[in-house]
Amino acid sequence: MSATMTAPAGNALFGAQRSSRSHSPSHDPFANVAEVASLDSRNLLQGHKVVTIAHNGVLYRLQATKLGKLILTK
């Protein structure tokens, strides 16, 4: 079963902080970005293994694998 998710602009999920793991700036791809929205995959999936995401009129499928990886397909 899949669920369609939409997030309003003021959604608290988008205010989440990035991981507190320390990264050196040279290894952090987000080091030079002033503000990056960060979401926890558990909030996106909400207990499901697969969700669909509507983006610019196109549906994408976000799937969690058995090994804990994420796959995003069009």
C-alpha cells in the first residue's frame, strides 16, 4: 500500500535540524548552504515501506529497502 504525502509550507518537518554528527566542512556537502531543509525519513514514510511523492505534477515513489537504504524512482 502506498500513501500520497504533501507538506504545507509551514510544516514543522521542514524546520528540523540536520544530524548532530560532526562533519568537517570539507566532507559536508551542505557546509556552504545557509539553510537546508532536513526531514527524517520516518516522518516521510510514517510506518509505510513505500510512499508516493507528487512533485511538479509528476509522481515519484520513495521506497525503504530491507537494508535501510532509500530508493526514489519516477
